Amino acid sequence: MITLNRKLKKEHTEPQNGITVEPARRISIRDKLLVKEVQEMNENLPVTCSVNFEDPNLLSEFVLTVAPDEGYWAGGKFKFSVSVTEDYNMAPPKVKCRTRLWHPNINVDGDICLSLLRQTSIDEHGWAPTRRLKDVVWGLNSLFTDLLNFEDPLNIEAAEMYKKNKVEFQSKVQEYIAASKVKR
């Protein structure tokens, strides 16, 4: 087998008619999945979300923008970088919030507390190979509506402020939204 691989490699890299032929690159399982999943994701985007591929030939890296139309974060636009690793779909994509915001489940460094994005989760809602990119998009979108978790927060200060003074919490959220609009 090793001899056959060496022979094939040698055949593909030796010049043929003066032109060096590169060996055919094997398509990964991740890349095969992404072709279908990106199409499915785009067809099922919530109205409050948009996706941008900075490199249209690289389906494993994209930016998701969530623009909530109701709730505390209405009027804001929040960007998330999504990176689908080679071990996808056995492992969740890596997601980071690029927009600074005041949120109990997203800290100021952009880390996100969402069960769906965890390899293992105590609440049985963690990542599973049956999950898809559209589930990630819907999960991130829901962080601004019905998936808010003030009981197990990542940003403890935001969660405590919400419990003590919702008006102050709303004011702080709006401060962050205003600051993010200035930076755009």
C-alpha cells in the first residue's frame, strides 16, 4: 500500500509534457457536508439574520449577523464569526461574537454560553452529529429572544443587573448598541 501511494504520488507530481501535475486533493467529509448544509442554512435563515462569506470559496468560515426586531436588543446588529473545524459534524463549529454587547450569555470577550455549541452538555442540549449549521444560526438568534438564560449566565454582572433593575439593564444594553453603531 505504501509503495502504491508513493507510485501514485510520483506519477502525479512528475512533469508531463513540461507541466507539473498536482495530485488530486481529497474532499473532506466536512466539505461535503458543508455544500448541502450551507444551502439548507441559507434557505432557512430567520428574517433577523444574514450570512456573509468573506471568501465565497471557503464554506467553513462565515459571519452571521443577527439584527433582533424585538426585545432588549432590538435595533442592534450583532456579528458572530463561525468557523467549522475539520472534525465537524462530530464537534460543533467554533463561534465568537465580534460585537461587544451587554448580554447574560455572551461576555465582553465574545465567548458564548449556548448548550448547542458545547461538545458535552449537562442539559442534553449539547452538540450531536445530527445537528446542522441552521441549528447553530437559530440558536444564536434565539439568544436574543427565548433562549436567554439568567440562571446560568456567562456574564454574571449582566444577569445580576437584570434581576435587580431591568430599567438599568435595558439602559446598559442600549449603551452597547449605540457604541457598536458608532464603530461600524
